Amino acid sequence: MKIRLFLLQFVLFLLCSSSLSFAKIPPRFPSSSFVQPENLYFSLAYKGNKLYETNYFTQILDHFNYNPDSYQTFQQRYLFNDKHWGGAKNNAPIFVYTGNEGDIEWFTQNTGFMFEIAPHFKALLVFIEHRFYGKSIPYGGDKEIAYSNTSTLGYLSSTQALADYATLIIDLKKNLTATDSPVVVFGGSYGGMLAAWFRLKYPHVTIGALASSAPILNFENITSPYSFNNIITQDFRGESENCYKVIKGSWKKIEDMAKTTGGLKKLRKSFRLCKNYISSGSLVNWLSTAFTYTAMTDYPTASNFLNPLPASPVKEMCKAIDDPKTGNDTFEKLYGAANIYYNYTGRATCFDLNDNSDPHGLGGWTWQACTEMVMPTDGNNKESIFPPSEWDYNERVRFCQLILDVKPRPDWITTEFGGYNIERVLKRFGSNIIFFNGLRDPWSGGGVLKDISKSIVAIIAKEGAHHVDLRWSSKEDPEWLREVRAREINIISKWISQYYQTLTDFSH
């Protein structure tokens, strides 16, 4: 039997074995060989100008111990843009992006919102890469060594990453003689979780956080393990009942076909697969990935974030499935839908189910999901678009011990950052956080969906997808998205104004 790995701020694993049944790592961003900034605005606005400069900070390996190994250092990459910065003398703000589980350039190029609001705020933009990702690799930048065993990977954690960000920001402000410049942190997905946690853990470093699509409640006994796939089901079923039924009924048809003589050959032909390894499980994974990430990135305008996709790609998938030209051929319908996600440009001549490439350096998420980021997402009830299944923590344990020789700590995140009774807890001591969630995003089920206080605000978009608010804007953006961004700008403006007022008060 074979372990099938799909890498993707949210990596999906399917493990088939005689002793290990079905193990999933929480879905994040898939690898893609074709990723560009999200629309033409990028190339027009910055043609002839660099979007950012690159710099490196000498970062300590371990912030929380004092043994000799702790004092090792590595070069942490950060990107910055000071084109619109009002300068240290004016205490102009600094906007910091808390990097996700991948190459920081990828996330920077697809976070247009920060670039678009920088002139308004006269803000310096800083995008910090997460340790163990991109070019911010400890152990001399040697990824093979850094990823080699539990002793080296043990330094990859959210708490170490947050301490990295705090250390770098403080040092940067000192070097810029900008100690009084207010810092606002931004992040989407896992980066959004880090932004929210950074505000709670380091309130002396940042005055506020915009946490977009940040599922900080997607942990055991807080959010249902059925939530993630239920939302995907609702996305497709809301477009077309027939579309939903075709997908839901397809899994058994694939399984049954694979068992027949010549069945795998027929499946390979139906889905235009390259002549490589195929099993019913690998095909099911490939299709499930397409449906999952299309739901996550069901943006109202065309995008290139994960793969090139049209506007409203879930609707387009369902159009392909409902196309009367395909008659009753379920596999042809599914192929048409998968083609929207994997081949919207029309460049692919066949699909490789063995493509485990990782051009954006996302592989470290496996370690994080096997240690602290234990996020139940793979429950499926009888109404689910996917085959019925239950979340089983023990499957995760067996998977992680087999692959990495490590046992997860499912309670650590809620111990370190909280999560239970979030309203009551944060109302007592938290402030200045925006939680944005689009309800078409499968991760929204684990997000903060209600205001907690006057300054901890939940912004909800019924038609929104995964951190849609952070994308580059477009002339085709719907009014609701424009209103979301306008509200975020207004709230951040108030934080900064209040901060400047405190500076004035204390100066007197």
C-alpha cells in the first residue's frame, strides 16, 4: 500500500494500509507549478518598480532555553516596502505580515490589500518569513539537515515563530529609530492565526491584528470535525442539487470500476491521467483535493493564488457536471469539474497523480500538524459530499509516529493560546483584533464569527472565501467585498488614532 501526499497558511494526507486506515493532515495550500500574483493590477501598479526589497535578520534558534544549542542562529528572511512610509520622525505606522507555512514571496505577492492601503496610512510594509520555510532555514540553511530528525524539527513551532517575529520587529524599529511607530500585524489562514495570537502574546509590540480566515477554534472539542466538509458540501449543493448528487455518488462508482477487469485502465482514460501509478484511492484523493481547494478559493473574481481559476469556480465546476452534453457519464462529468481546478489554462495534456512537487516549500506543515496543529477536519456525515468517515485522533497518532516518530500534543495550542470560552476569556483582557471570515470557506467553521467586544470584531461575509479580503482588489469586486475592506481600513485607522492620542497624553 502507498502513502499519498498532497502538500498545501492550511497539506492533505491519505494513508492506506492494512493496519492504518484513513489519516489526514489538515488541508492547507496545494503545491502548484503555476502561481502568479492574483491579477493584472499587480503588474500595472508595480511595473518597473520592485514590489519589495529583501533582507535577512540573524535570528536565534531557541528563544525559550539557555542550553548551548539554543544560541545557534540562522538567517531569517523578511521583505519590506518603504515606498509610502511617512518615516520615523512622524511615527508613521509599520504593517507586518506574519508569515505562513511556505515561501514568504508567494504570500507577499498575493496579499495586495496591504500594498493598496499603504499610501493611505503612509505605512512601511514588512513581510516576515516563518522559520523552517522558504529561505529561513536553520542549520546553515541546509533543509536536508533541518528536516532530518525530531531533534532539529523540534525548533519548528508557532511559539518559536511568534518569538521570531517579536524579536525581529523590535530590532527593526530600533535600527530605524522608529520605536514610537505603531505596528499592526496582518495574516491569512495559519498566518492569520499567528497574527491573532501575536496580538494576544505580544501586545507591547503590536497595537492590533487583522486575522483573516484564522481558524483559531478548529481544535478538538471546540469545533466539530464535521464542520470543514459540511461547508464544502453546502458550497456545491447550494449551486446545484444535481451537481452535489453526482459528486456524492461518484466515489462508489470509482471504487466499483477499479475492481473490474480493465477498470483502472478505463479510469485512467476517463480522467486523462498520465501513464503512471493509479489506484482508486489516489484518484479519489486527486478529485477530493480539487473540490476542497476550489471551495476554499471560491472567489468572486478570477484568481491565480493556488491554480489559475475563473470567477466563482464552484459554480463553474457544477456547470461542467450539469452539462447535458456529457449525458449520464459520471466520469466525464467529474473530469470536466476537475479540469476547472487543474487545467483552466488548457495547458495540461494529462494529469500526473504522482506529482508530489513542492515548489513553495510547504513540507514543514507535516511536522506542525503532527505536533501542535492538531485540527480535526475529516469527519463526514451521511449528507456529506465525501464518503462517510469519522475523526479518529488515534489515526493521526499512528500516522505521525510512523512518518516522523513523534506523538501529537492535541491540547497544547489551547493551553498556550486559549480557545475554550473564547468570548468570556478575550472579553476580559483582549483588544484590537479583526477576525474576518467568509462563510463559503471551509475553515470558517473554526473561526471567530461573533463580536467579542467593541474592539475584538468579527466581520462576516456570506459569499466570502478563504482570506478574500487580503487579495488584490479588482474592478469586478462585488460591493460586499468593498464594504469589508472599507470597514477594516476604518477600524485600523481608529487603532492608530487612539495610539497617537496615547503618545500625546503621555508626552504631557
